Amino acid sequence: MSSALDRSVRGLGDGSLVPLRSGQVLFKLDSYEANPIVTPQQLGLTWYVDGEPRIGAVFNGGAELFQDKVILLPRCHRDYRESTFFDKKLGTERRCLENYLSEVWPLVSEDGIHFARLGDTAIRGDGADHKDFIHGIEDIRVVTYGGMHLLVGCGKVKAPFKESDADRIAVYSTSDFSEITYQGIVEPFDSRNAVPFPQSVGAKQYILLRFHPNIHLDVLDAGIEQLLNPAKYRDEWQGVYERRNETLLFAAGDYAHEQEKIGPGPQVIETDEGWLLIYHAVGVLGEEIAGIYGLNKRIGRGYSVCAALLDLDDPRTVRARTANPIYIPSAPYETYGSEEYPVDVPAVVFPMGAFRRGDKLMVYAGAADKYVVLLSCHFQNLLSYLLDHCKVNL
């Protein structure tokens, strides 16, 4: 008898190939027909101000399979408000959100689509549990390593929006997603979007990092213990920072849609052809690609989903990399909002959790810093696209 999850998986889209005027071919992930699958209202992230309803946010959740269910770890916000501040670097007034303190609520689903809270567990970074960071915990990826699950996120040491040097890699571990142990932060440098590999490769423990605006790939000198006890290995982490110019994997700016910045996305996935890396990019989404997604004009600044294939034995060797995004914001809950779906940050799709189930790739992504969406494709369709259309000349 098939599980509820397997029945859902069979109904997910396979992705599609779309020819471009240039002669290139674009691969397009499919969006689940009932997206968004998680909304703030479903979790009670609502409140009133002067009698007017306000809607919070649930987004950017790492995801993993656990006991034939899907675990999702989205960041959750409520009781925040819109404001502005003067950005000294840009010399202009900018929009921001005040009281924007994130905590992470583990959710569970039998079918990968309908989620509920996993007990009353919450991961907080508000100073109640420790003082390493007190301005929230954001964007936790889930990496299954042996018999444990590493939860690697971003601890905010300064308030969001207004201040630089505010992000620190924050590490947790768990065996069941109910009891979660805080391991500490990587204190020496500002960084987010850290994604360790799920196993050592040739006796080396690789980790993907984002040193703004690029993606880096480095080796942890002390292995997985360097993540589990970051304070003890402070010098080793300092070494990661000092050699960052030598560990560049992808540079921002190679393509228009990656013009501003790029960063690692979900956990990497081992395949016979290499390590599948899904990553996000920020830049211009041109008229042709926008049109493929049903939009009538380009997106001047948007987050999109991209992919690459790294060599199985030496991940520093890139076998393939997409020259066009494999998904862009296109629905109202991903772009500029609607009466039904207000948004907090427009034109954002941010991939956070991905895994293979049967012959499908399931990608869980944040949408417009407000919702969770599910994207999918036939796993082999994406691999074949990367190998047939996106090979990197070595």
C-alpha cells in the first residue's frame, strides 16, 4: 500500500523544456497547483492593529524526509510593522520592517502538502535560550548526516534591515525534530546560507558558504566537529574566512539573473552523475523568460532558482551549471501581491529544502517572504537537462 506522500508525489509535475530565441533551452520546474501550501493564516500568525487585521509571515523552510513524513522548518513572524530608515551607504530612504523577530516552527506533513505544527517546539533566537544572538533565527537548512539532522541557519546579532555585519552561521542538531540542541554560532565572520555536505567526500568535509555576493566551497579542517562545536574551532573558522579568495565556486554577475548576488539553497543531493546543487540568484529577469511564465514585462529585481552539478569525487569541479533560471516568481503570491495574497518582499522565490522521493524532485521554497510553495520535476529530467544543455567546459 502506498503512503499519502507517495500518492502526492505521483501527482506532481515533471518540469518542462522551453526553447529560447537564442537557441538555448530553458528548464522550468512545475509549481504545485494549490500553491501556496503554507500561509500565515494557517498557523495563526495574524493580529489586529486599531481593529484592522494584519497577516504575518511563514517562509524559507528547510525540508527533509523523516519517518515517511516531510518535516518543514520555516521562519515565522508576527507583530511586525512597516517603517522606513535612512540608508547611509545608499544615501536614500528605504523601506524596512520593525520588530521583525523570526523564530522557527517545525511542521510535519503526511503527504508533503498539508502541514501542521510538530507539537509546540520552536527554535528561538530572542535571548531566552542563549545570548549569542538575540534578533532572531532565520533560514534553517536541514542536512541529514549519519544518524542525526544538522539544522544550519542564520542567527541575527543585529536587527534585520538596518545594520550590516548582522549574520552568523547558527548550528543546531536533532534526532527527532522535537528535542533540538543548540551547538553554537560561527562567530568570526558575517555569513548566511551555509550548507554542509551530508557526508565526507574523499575524507574531506565540504561546506557551501556565501561570502557576499558569491558562492564558496571550502573544506572544514576539523571535519563535522567544526560545525558541532564552532566555539572550540574558532581558529579553524577564522581560516575559512581568511582563505575565502581561494574557495570561490560561483561568482555573481556571470548572468543577468545573477547580477546582484547568489547563494546556496537546499541541502545538496547525491546522484550517480554528481552532487545536485540548487541555489538562488538575485538579478534581472528579462522579458523573454518573464513571458514564458505568463508575465507581461520583465522583473527588474527578482530572486530565482538555479541549479548546478558538482563532481561526485571532487565537488570543486563543476560539471554543469544553468545559464538560465529553472524557476522565477510569477504568481501573485510570489511577485507583487493581490488582495488575497499580500506580500512583504516582492518578486522572491527562495529555495530552502529539496529531496528526491521516487522519481520526483521536491523543492520547498519561500515566496515573497510570506508563504511556502512547492516546486517539482522528474528527477532525471533535470539531470538530463544539466548534462545535455548546461555542461561546463573543463
